[in-house]
Amino acid sequence: MPFRVGDKWTGMVIRCLEGGPRRFTELRAPLRAVTPKVLSETLRAMERDGLLTRTAYDENPPRVEYALTPLGRTLIPLLDAARAWSATHLPHLLAARRSHERDAS
Amino acid sequence: MPFRVGDKWTGMVIRCLEGGPRRFTELRAPLRAVTPKVLSETLRAMERDGLLTRTAYDENPPRVEYALTPLGRTLIPLLDAARAWSATHLPHLLAARRSHERDAS
DNA sequence: AGCGCCGATACCGTTGAAGTAACCGGGGCT
DNA sequence: AGCCCCGGTTACTTCAACGGTATCGGCGCT
């Protein structure tokens, strides 16, 4: 794929926007670990790819809202599928990994 | 996710193994661009995670077969879904990207 | 002896995503 | 004046993935 849904943050941004538009700081709150720089890079890349829209309101304090486009929403089922896979199979994978660590030790 | 299906090669390896076990050089052939080093790194990581098995036959010349485990096969539907998404929506995404490039120029 | 096959491994360099820390401007509040 | 809020930007650094080239060991073939 020529773009990275597998980016560290793209998927989580989509999850946060599922329920409707969110502001920059509203995105930062649930994603504690993301720095403003990385978040703004992620958002700009997603806007460039037509996955979300950025709307600035000329108010005070400034307000900027990010919202998924229909194209962005088409990714939700894929994320759901990935999440379902993780719920079902990730324990097996981690168990396999641990047993290999045991072999090595 | 704590492991990278989004790795550059993991998905393609799964595709190549869908139809049955393959040897190291049989994997290299369809994946022309992959160097032996990167392929063996990918395969070892996948084996560690229980996605495939490695079987060495003590013959001459040496023969090693890689085969998907049941766990590895559970990823195939996800790859199918990703491929279907690409077929349907990737053109839209690329079109959006191009129109942003035009804005910038 | 020299060469090739197979399945790698060693060493080293490049690249790009991600993280860290600091700062900015415009407005309002005290 | 000094501080906070919001929505970022800039410069610098770190780190793992990826890639290129060279090489290895065991064996057989000629």
C-alpha cells in the first residue's frame, strides 16, 4: 500500500473520529502519548489523502475541527476486522513468541 | 498492534504461502526486490510469532520449506479485505492526493 | 582444483517515522 | 504586566526497518 494505515497513529485517529468531529486537543486527550508534532503530521497526511477534513472556525479561542470523510469511513470496517483478529488470535501469537523466547534462553 | 503485518514483506510472504509450502528461493522469485537478508529476517520473525513453520530437510542440496500455520492462515481474510479496499478506494485516495499536490504547486 | 547450488549470515549504510523540547501569535482574563 | 488557552511549528535527535554487498559451509559435478 502506498499509504500507511499501519502508521502508528492513523488508525487511532480514525477510531477517535468515528463518533463525529473532534478538535485538535480532543484528539490529544485520548491519545496521551502523541505529541502535537506527530499528531499534526498525521492529520495533514490524512487530509492530503482525503481521509478527513480540517475546518478552522475564526473564533476566539481558535477552534479547528477534524472530521472523517466518507472515504475515511470506509476504513472503519478494516479496523474492526483487525481489532477482531487481535481479540481472537493475538494471545496465540504472543504465546508463540514467548515460547520462542524460552527456547533462546 | 505489537507486530507488524504492515511490514513491507510479511503480507506478501503470506500471499506466496497461501497455496502451500514454498522454499526459500521460491519465495525470492516472485518477490524479486527482496534481498536474502531481509527475507530471512522476515521469515524468522514470522516463525517466532507462530505464523509459519520452517522445516529443513537434510538432503543435498539443502532444502528448507516454509509453510503457514493455522494461525498464519487466519490473516488471509484480513489481507483479502485490505486488497478489496485498495481495489475499491485507492483510486479515490490517490486522486485526493494529486489534487492536493496541485494546490501546493 | 574450481565452480555452482542452497540457505543463509555479517557488516555497514540509508531512510523515514517517531519522539523531545522549545517556541509562536492572537486574544482574553486578572 | 503576566499568564493561560488553542493550535500548531521548528530544530534536533533516536531508532528500527530496509537495503547492498560480501561471504560462508557442505556437498556434488567436471
